[in-house]
Amino acid sequence: MDAALVTYGLLAGLAIAVVYAAFTDIRSRRIANRLTFAVAAFAPVFWWASGLSIWPGVAVQVALAVGMFFFGALMFRFGQMGGGDVKLLTAIALWLPPTAFFVLMLMICIVNGVLTVFMIKRHRKAQRAGKAPEKLQIPYGVSVALCMLALLAVQYGAQASETLTTNSMWS
């Protein structure tokens, strides 16, 4: 089996996982540990299929994930991120090159700002109607998923389409 097909199959699985995370975050304001564990657990398979070298490639990915975890833990401590969001972004950091991960984080910050404004307006309207919960909770897993899908489409979309067309059983 072609390693490129495995790579794109794994990326499709990652896309499905982040969409699932968004839906669970909307529904229950939780992102399951088993989901983030699965995302992290498949990263080494992705590294292998992508031909990532142990040094410095894998070492950089692990360092990026550790850095994301510590940054996220600090944000969690100050009530700026949920624990599930921190764990999901840490697992995602194992998959993306550092530049792409930093672009993802910038995109997420922008989308989170828009989402937060929308949720605050919605919460205030519900408060006036007497139907709002005490504390506003924002499902940042939604912005993570939207930004991750956009990044995957831009970074891998054209290559994946070409690879799939070349390796198609109908060609």
C-alpha cells in the first residue's frame, strides 16, 4: 500500500476526530479523553507514513506538543481554556509542522474571538429572557475543528486529490 494513501487516510481520520470533538463540545461542553488519546496515538503512524525522521522531526513534534500542553495548562489555570481543548490541541500538535501549528493557533484565536462575541450576545439575550445558565461556557472545540479543517484543506487538499487520482483503481 502506498504510504501517501495511508497518510491521507490518517489525515481524514484526524479531520473526523476534530469534527466529532466539536459536536461533543457543543452538546456537553466536554471533549472525551479517549478521543484526544486516539488522536495522539495515531500520530506516530502518521509520522511513519509521512517519512518523518526521528531526529529532528519527531523530536520537534514532541517538543511542540509539550510546549502546547504547558501553555494550555497555564491558560486552563487562568480559566481561559477548557481541559479538553488543551488536550485536543496538544494531540494535534503531534501532527502538524510547527509553522502550520502556529498558523492554526492564530486562526483559532481569531475564530474564538468571533465565537466569543456571538456567544456573549446570545447569553445576554437569554439572560434577559430569564433562560440563561449562570456561567457562560463557550465551545472552543468548534473553532478548533473549523480551523483545523481549513488548514488541512489548504495544506494537504491539492496533494491528496492528486495522489488519490493517481492511485485510483479506475485510472
